Amino acid sequence: MNSHPQQQHRHGFSIVRLTLATVAFTLLLAIPAYYFTGRSGLEGLTLSAFLCLAPGWLVFLIYKRYGDSSKVAIAFLIGSGFRMACALAGFLYVELTERYSSPSQFVVWLLLIFLFTLLLEAREAIRFLRDSESGDTQNYNQH
């Protein structure tokens, strides 16, 4: 009974890390987005960040509720597929509405943020597996 709150606590930190890192990366990309494509590049960057971050939140929240350490790989694959589906849906929407005139206004940023959030989610899954095997919840919360 005591391990369940610790598990929820650890996933809460995962959501915070995912959000903060993605926001920081997006802010870093805002400089070249604005420099190369102006305001429309910033809009495309923001949409890209949302399309990649929102699925990550949902996956971590679902995993927080139903997951355990024996299902981390499955959750990671489902989360990756869900993120890819959201990114593809956003890409198709942008293409069908002809919202941006150049791929550099949206597609480049979508690809970069997609890969970045995928890397973050993989890192969290590996960290969770490592700490679950060692039984060390303190180590997970300190990273």
C-alpha cells in the first residue's frame, strides 16, 4: 500500500520534467524559428510543441493511474504511437488547411520537438525501470 503513493509521486515528477524540458527546448528553438520564418514560424513552433507535449501528458497520466514497472515497455510503445498519431494528425491538418506556406514554418519544428519529447519519454522509462529494479525511489526523485 505504501509503494502506490511513491509510484504516483515519481510519475508526477516525470510530467513536470517533460513539461519543463519541452518548454525550455521550445524557447530555445524560438530564436531560429523567428529569425528564419518570422511570426508564422513561432506559431508553427508553438503548435508543434503542443502536438508533442499533450500526448506525453496523457500517457504519463494514464500510466500513473494504471501502470506498473512490468508494463513500462508497453506503455512506452503505446505512448510513442500515440504521440506519432497526434503529430501526424496535426501535420495533415496543417497541410489540408494550407496554414503555412513553407515546411520551415511548421514541419521542421514538429520533427525536432517530436524527437526531443521521444528522447525525454525514453529517458523517463529507462530511469523508472532502473529504479524499480533497484527499489530505490529516492534516486528517481533526485534526478
